[in-house]
Amino acid sequence: MLLSRLLRVLMASTWLGSSIAQKVTQAQLAMLGQEKGAVTLECMLSTSDPSYSLLCYKQPNSYSQQNATDGRYSLNFQKTRKSIQLVISASELEDSAVYICALREATVSGVMEGGVPKPQGSS
């Protein structure tokens, strides 16, 4: 009898940034999925800031493991629902990991030269 191997996925959430009231949550803190099946992880956002980024990270099991996705990972961001879904198609046992949803506020970034922002792409 052939048994399907299961992959285990743990979700964590965090936010990177400030004092604006915000929260990132996920419906399932852990899930099991069958190898070769699709797995969908969803994080929901509660914030009053209209300018933000939602990110998903995979925490590798070891430092030597490469975090390659081979085109099997995709993100579905739904701004009106304030949610992000990480979909792993054709999951593999090696996909077992902690996945982290993070909220990052929009920031102004640029290289400063003499107090004046340096235009992007110039040297």
C-alpha cells in the first residue's frame, strides 16, 4: 500500500514598521497537505494605512538549503480584501517549513547626495 507523504506548514505573522494600528493574521496556524497537491496559505491585514506592502517569507530548515521556488510558488494579493495568499502548487516534502506573512509600511527611499535625493538610475 502506497501512503502519501504529508508536508507540514506553519504560519507566523509579523509587521515591520510603526505606530499605526495594524495587525496581520492567518486563519490556520498550521496545516497539512498531501505531496504533489496544492497548498494555499492566506494572511489577512487590518490597518488604517492605505500605503503598505504584504510580504511572504519561507524560513528554511537549515542554512544550507536553497530557497528555490521552481515556479511552484505564487502570490495572490487582494488589496480590497486586504489579504495575501501564498499558493504552492505541486507541493513537495521539502516545502515543509515555517512561512511568515509580514506587513511593511510604504517608505520613501533614495540615495541622498548633499541633502538632495539622487534620481534613481543615475551614477
